[in-house]
Amino acid sequence: MERSQEQTIRLTPWPEDGLALLLRLNTPELTEHVGGPETHEKVVDRHRRYLALDPSDGKGQMFRITLDGRTAGSIGYWETTWQGEPVWETGWGVLPEFQGRGVAAQAARLVIAEARAAGRHGYLHAFPATGHGASNGVCRKAGFELRGESTVEYPKGNWHACNDWRLALDPTTSPAPSH
């Protein structure tokens, strides 16, 4: 008998109790490609910023990722300026026990739909570190186009090499040339 490996991945708006998830994601292993763990105070501040994002004001939204009802990570989209143009940016974190199961790629597809529904910007970008194979793979699997290497500041004061992945949210948008 064949068993289905179907899994249910959902995004739920960032919860009041999301600080516990952020603290679990703030480990040396999970933050090595973004400058390392943040101080407790910075994680608390991040949680407050996530709670303050309100999709009705057009600035973006953060989500908890769940897999079959269990908290698996976080993902979101937010407004930023890239190469002089306003765009959406996305980023994610998946807890170790859920990695390697397609959770981030499926969550990225769901957040693409959320950013598309929000309107406002024609493109969604992701900027994973050039050496972060798993996150670059998520971008590829979710349908982003690799535009090339760049340098980004994240967190503030920490510059690092990244790949610029972009996805057109409006299917009629013709791709701009890569830089």
C-alpha cells in the first residue's frame, strides 16, 4: 500500500506569542548567513516590528509557518527600496526539525500569493547569501529569477555578498535586464 506524503503548510499572521519562535530561530547555526545571532533586546524589537506590520497600510506582513498545525518557522514580505525602486522583499527562517522537507519553498509560494494580492509593487525580491545553498534553492523552487550577485547590508552594519532573486508579481510585467 502506498502512503501519501502530503503535508499541509499554512501561513498565519504574526502572533502575539511569536517572540518564542524568533528566539528559537536566533541560533548561530540558523543565523550564520545573516551576521549571527542578535541580542535578546534586538529580537524583542524585531518581534514588535513584526506585530506592527499591518497589511492594510501596505507595508507588508509577517507570518508564522505551520506544518500540519505545528510551528515550523517564519516568513514575510515588506516594503523596501532596491536600486532606486520600491519593491517587496521576502525572507524566511525554518526550524531545524522541519528543514529539508520543502517547507520554505512552499511557504515562499504562499507568501508570493500574499504579496501579489497586496498589490502595490510589481516585484518581490529575496537576497540570500551567495554561500547559502538551501535558501538559494528555495528561491529557485519558488520560481524566482536569479539576477546576479550583489551586496546588501543586513543586519545594519553587516555587509555581505548575496544573490538577487526576483519574481514578477504581475504576470504581464516584462522582466527588466539583469544587472
